[in-house]
Amino acid sequence: MPATLPSQQLTLQSFGDISRFLREGVADEESRQLRDSLGALSSQIDEAVRTRRTSSDTSAIMQRVVSLAQCAREHQLFLTGLGSAWHALYEFGAYQRALRELRNAIAHWQQMLERRSAKERAGFDHFELLAWRTLGEALLLIDMYEHHSDPPSDLSDVERRDKVPALQRVREWFRRWRR
């Protein structure tokens, strides 16, 4: 398990800070790979935001947004290959939803840039807000996974369900519901 900083020392005030933080801790191989993938996404977000804020060159901004969209797509594909211990966490579903919303915001921002729309600023602001939310969800997911006391194995839930007949599971559910 990685050594973590006390909460009062941990301040993540930029997308670059998040990227650096993700490189610091390593638990298991899947966690390391997720941190690497998330670090790449965070770096792409940082570059796109920096370019948007410092440049008026629409083609340079568009190039960053296209790279960011590709990175987000690859990251989401990576998530599908994670083991069931990740998928079993509530935070995993929340993170996937946040990532989908971020990808939609990136696509919308990209469309606004292509059309040279006056609403591009609003699209950028929405994207940036969702980027912070998405990365926050990711950090929560990693924290929950790495500090989970007994992560389920790939087969434990399947084996438990196979041992208890479906009718018995329904009866137990009704018994608990009545209490």
C-alpha cells in the first residue's frame, strides 16, 4: 500500500497536481495501471485548459481537444478491462458516469470550437467543471479500492449465488424487508 499524506498536507489545486499525485502511490498492478491512465487523462486536461486560457489560436486549442477526446476514450476503454473488485465498488459506477458526462462535454466543446460559436466559452466552463468532478470521483474510487479491507475476488460473489437457490434468496430478502 502507498504511504499517504495526511489530509491537511494534501492539496490538489491544478490538474497537474493531480497528475503528480497519481504517480506517487502504487498499491497493486491494476491500481498502478489505473493511476497511469488517469494521470495521462489529467495531463491532457491540463494541457487543453492551459492552451485554452493562454492562446487564441483555435486550431491549437482544437488539436488539444481532439487529443483529450482520444485520451478519454482510451481511458474509458481501459476501465472495462479492470477486474471485478473494481467493478463491485459503488464508486466505480459513479466514476464511469462522470467520465461519460466529461466525454460528452468534451465533444460539445469541440463542436462549439468547430462552429466558432459564441457559446464556446460556456462549453469550456462546463467541461472544466466536469473535469474537476470526474477527477475527484476517480481519486475517491482509487482511495476506496486501495483501502478496502477485503476486496471481493473474481469468483466469490458467483460462488455464493450458486450455493443458495434463487427461491431461498427471495425468501431471505422478504424476511429482511418485513423487519
